[in-house]
Amino acid sequence: MNPLDSNPLAFAGSTAVDEDHAPQDRIPWPDRVSQQLVLRAFEGMTRGSLSLRLPDGSAFHSRGGGPGPQAEIQVHRSRFFRRCALHGDIGFGEAYQDGDWSTP
């Protein structure tokens, strides 16, 4: 069964995207743009360090100039970035509750 058959909002000729394992060029464009915005914001850290493992298996690391907390995040779904970009702290928390990211 085609996954688009059950989605009345899908466009004819479009294909479903498995966000958990999609290559970067198959991630919905709002999520790609949001990812760029969020990662750029993380680059401005002034203290501590942050490591993200992205859904495609690649990694992002940011380190501030001063000492501070160290955090590690596993992003499971690309929509994590859209939710953070559009809804800030609330989106970050809701993304965690929905399993879009976790931390070891």
C-alpha cells in the first residue's frame, strides 16, 4: 500500500519521506531551513559545549570560549529543528516529549 493513499493532503506524484532515515536532500525544505537557522544559533555559544548527532548520522559540535556545561543530543527526526525555530523553548520541550530527540 502506498503511504500517500491514506494522506488526503499529499500531492499527486509526491513520495512519502521517512524523516528518521531521510538523506538531507529528501528532508522537507522547512526542516532543512530550520536546521540551518538552529545550528547557526548554536555556533554563537559563548560557554560550554554542545554535540548533536543528526538524523542522517552526521554530527555537529559547538564549543564556547569559556567553561560551562557540556550537552549531547541525539536528534531522531528532522522536525526537531522546525519546532525549535518556530516555537523556541516550548518547541524544544514538546519535541522531547514526542521523541524527536533524546540525550544519553
